[in-house]
Amino acid sequence: MIGIVDYGMGNLFSVSKALERLDAAYFISEKTEELQNADALLVPGVGAFPDAMERLNELGLSEMIREFAATGKPVLGICLGMQLLFEESKENGVTKGLGLLPGTVERFPGQTAEGESYKVPHMGWNKLRFTNVSPLTEAVQAGHVYFVHSYYVKTEDKDVLIAVSDYDLEVPAVVGRKNVFGMQFHPEKSSRIGMELLSNFTRLAQ
């Protein structure tokens, strides 16, 4: 059973519908005592990093997610939920994240090294490039997935990069270490490849 973390800033409807299409058992909760008994956790997210961490801290969910990850059971963050897994964000000042993965969340500069401007947020379909082997990408062929974000993860630890996409910068798109995973894009809106990646995660929960 997958526990979807409800902290008031998640795309709960689209994520839950995707799990239903995969015949994956799930429940939605904001209660730590319920979520800690799940077989896997899914942390969705839409909005600003500081607001999300404030909500998680207020509800006692930050520590619960860290403790859950320490048990070895799978955790998946989607979009903002992925960014929350990292050490800190520079969105509207510096905010500490969950610290489960090494790296910092920074805003796209909106300008190339040559001084040319590009659109922020990064919105639309971009191709994934797999960089490391992971149970999430088993039997999945690289393709295009759907992004909507103004901030990206910057990390020196290339071992956590499972797949990347190029948007002027190299954007970490699928990340993971041991049982903790993240997807910067929206798998539930990313056609075949998104559902295959999400399906692989649900198998880890069994």
C-alpha cells in the first residue's frame, strides 16, 4: 500500500488517478501514524519550496519522512516533492530541505553563458537521457516527459542522477539513492514512459 503524503500542496488528484490506472493500492493522509505504516511513500508537490517545508514541519511530516526512508522502504518525490528530498533550496532565501539526497535547488538563470535569454519556467516536453542504472528505469526506453518548473537541482554527486534532460543546463530529471527516488517532471502527465517509471516504483512497494 502506497501512502500519498497530503500536506496541502500536492497534485493529489492526478497522482492518485495514475496509481488507479496501474491498479496500485494507495491511501492519502496527512497523519504521521498512518503514513509510517505504508509500504512506500509518495511525496507530490506543486508550489514554493519554503511554503512546502513549513507545512511539512508543522504537521510533523518532515521527521516522519526521514524516519520512513531510514527503514529502507521506498520513497518517491514528484516535481516539488523531488526537490524537497534535497538539502536546501534558494527559492525566496535559503530553506533547509529533508536532506535525504545531496544537492541544492536553484532557479534557472534564464540566460545562457552567451547571454541569450530563454524561457523560465521550463515548461513542456523534453527528452530524458539515462545516466545510471536504477530499478525505476528497468525495461523503460528513454523518451520525452512533461516538465513544469522554474527551479532545478544542482548536485556534485553524479551517482544520484538516474536520468537527465537538457534545458540550457543539464537538469536532473530522475534521481535516486538506495530507496529514495525523485522525478522532476510529472510522470502522470508523461504518457507511456511516465507511467512505466511510476509502475516500476509501485513494484518496489510490493
